[in-house]
Amino acid sequence: MSLESILPYITLASAFLMVVAILLQQRGASLGAGFGSSGELFTTRRGFDKNLFDVTIIFAVIFVVSILASMIIPGLQG
């Protein structure tokens, strides 16, 4: 099994897991907080929220790298 045949599965899995990780994250400050209403605009992530945020970034990087690899690898072979 070549890397070229595995890349679509890696891309789909990372996309799905990234969407799930994004949906699991808690909502941040409301829209009104951005315009000076109650609530803090910037908060520090802690515990599970921070880990979930880091995992989301990792899935996003895997997704982008797999797409770039799937575009570059066929060009190297031809």
C-alpha cells in the first residue's frame, strides 16, 4: 500500500476529527462582549479546554499537510 493511496483516508479522518473537536469546544464570549458588554473577551484556556484546543490545532495541521502531500506526490512521480 503506497502513501498516495493512504492520503485520502488520512485527509478524511483528520477533517472529521477536526470538526468533532471544534464542535466539542465551549462557546467563547458572546458577541456583545466583543463590543464592551459584560464578560471577558480574552480568557486563559485550562485543563480539558486547553487540551482540546491543542488537539484541534494538531488535526488542522495534519489535514493541511495531507492535502499538500496529495498535491505534491503525484507531481514527483510524473
